[in-house]
Amino acid sequence: MFTKLNVIYLAGGCFWGVEAFISRLKGVNQTEVGYANGHDLAPTYEKVCTGKTGHSETVKVTYNPEIISLNEILDNFYRIIDPYSINRQGADVGTQYRTGVFWQEDSQRECVLKFFAEKQNESEKRIVVEVGPINNFYPAEDYHQKYLEKNPQGYCHVNLNLIDDEEFDHLTREEYEITQLAMTEPPFTGKYDDFFEEGIYVDVVDGEVLFSSEDKFDSGCGWPAFSKPISEDVITKNRDFSYGTTRVEVRSAKANSHLGHVFHDGPGGSKRYCINSAALRFIPKDEVEEYINNKKQK
């Protein structure tokens, strides 16, 4: 059963910082930077930077509306832009840096228009954020995707400290990047790849029980592999179109942690849940009963 995800497009100046900020919001499943609503049919970064293609640097945001509302996304987006500036954000100047919110579904239109109408009523200055439907979107070059994760010291006009990540303070950097930013650990490096002790595997974020050692097998893929979760109720499945492919992403149902992907190439054509070790915590068999009882009491 696939979770119904929604998409909204946000233009807020240099897309590196906007992507890095929005991707950290709980409930945002995927982000992709690109060029939107221009007239050139084959935009490149170099062409867009001339300001002659009509495109704006934009972030495609895929989110779970059961976890985060469109209004919450807009509210966070509004915090990181200067809504009164025309064709400029931070030190970046040009039509490609204009601000905008572009909806994909007509059902999103009312929410977007109402949000900015309310903001305008609260302000004496004129808000110049462009709003309207998405007409076209072209993914940017690979080196722009997740740029600030690849280049932590890179330029960013957005204050990334505005995100409240206290609920993730118990995670290591790798655990955070994988569960919250949908990154992937290198193959054959995870602590549970070649690990077959008896017990259960829980979500590293909130401790929800996800998988059992009884369903774990050696697939040779470089990541822990399971034939099924403890229950279908503890996971969600989403179509993942990143990296030019179509895959099925697996997330935990309660914490919305990115776990990995599911494939149909297991033994005899069965399912293979390919899961990042850093998204999991192992509970040994002799500690499972106590762990479950403690969870029930909380």
C-alpha cells in the first residue's frame, strides 16, 4: 500500500540553501533542485544564470500530508526568504533568484493564496512572491543536488539553524542524514550487513519495532536485507523517482524515518527490504520482552 504524497515547488533564491532547509522538515520525503517556469526547453545552470531563460531556481518538495501540512511548509519557507525583494535573495541578484510558490494540484491553490493573503494583511510592505501553477520543471545538474551536504562549507544565504532538531539530538550525524535526509550508507559498511544474531530491529529515531532477525537473510547486496517487516502497519511505501530511476522507498510509519528501499529480487522472486544499518538499532533476543514491556508503559 503506497502512501499518497503531495508535491509543491518553492523558489527562494539560490536553491542550495532552500533545499537544505526544507529537506530537514519532518514529513518532507524528497527534495530535488531544478529550474522552473521558464521558456527554454533545455535549461542548464550556465544558461539560467544569464537570466534569459525565464527560469527560477526552484526546489521540488515531495511531502507526506499526513505528517506535515502544506501550510506548515509555507510557513517555514516564508521564514527563510525576503518576501519583499524582487529578483534578489541574499547576495544573489537576477530573475532566476525571484521567489515563488508553484502548486502541482488545483487543490493546493486555495491554501497558497490564503497563506499569502494573510501575510499581506499583516504587512504594510508589498509581498512580491510569485504564486501560480507549475508549468515546467527541469532537474538541475547532479552536482547541485544535495549540494550543501556534499559541500558543508558551501555558500548559503539561508540560516539553517532556524530548524529545531532537538528531537534528533540522540542521533549520530550518519543516522540523521540517512533517516531525515534520505541519504544512503556505502555498501558493506553498515554494522548490521553481515550480522545475524537473534533479536529485533527498531527505528533508531523513536524505537518502533520494524524487523525481526527471523526474516533477515544474506542477499550479498551490501546492506541488511529482510523478507518482510514485523507488520505492514509499521512502514510506509513511497514511489521514489530520484537519480533518474523509479524505486519504492520504505519509511517507518510513526517517525517517517527513511529506511531504504524494497525490491522483488529476493529468494524465489520474493521481496527484499534493503535497509540502511544506520536507520536501525538491534535489540538482542534475551532483551526483547523487557524492551516491549517498557515501550508499552511509555
